[in-house]
Amino acid sequence: MGRNRIPTLASYGAKFPHWLTFDLVHGAYGLLRMLLLEDARLTKLAAFVRGTWGGFRGRMGPLPGHPQEPFPERIETNILEG
């Protein structure tokens, strides 16, 4: 999320300062919730920092050499199959 957020904020933040403020507060709230409530906090924090740093450096897309996780199967399919 951080990787895509930085270029978007840079492109539109000055034109829409109310949106910039909302997005920064909302992002901080989401980060705080993750740090307080979720499992694997350090792993997720490291991924957030790497993504944000990549956004500042202008890097977009998946990380090189980082395996992409496949989309999970739909929940309805798993429920119906048993």
C-alpha cells in the first residue's frame, strides 16, 4: 500500500489538501491498528516500510525476486466442497 500511496499523494496532494490530510490520518490509523491487533507485526511493518521507501524512490510494481502469493480460492467454493 505504501508503494502506491506515495506517488498518488505527490500527484494529487497539493490539488486536494483535504484528501491528503484524510489519507495520511487514515493510513496512520490503519498502521496503528495493524501494529496493535494483527499477527506477524514485524513482518508486516517491514513490508510497509519497504513499500513506502520504494514509493519514495519511484519503484512501482512487485518487488524483484519476491514471490507473488496466488489469490485464495473463493470462500463459497470452499464451503460448498466441504
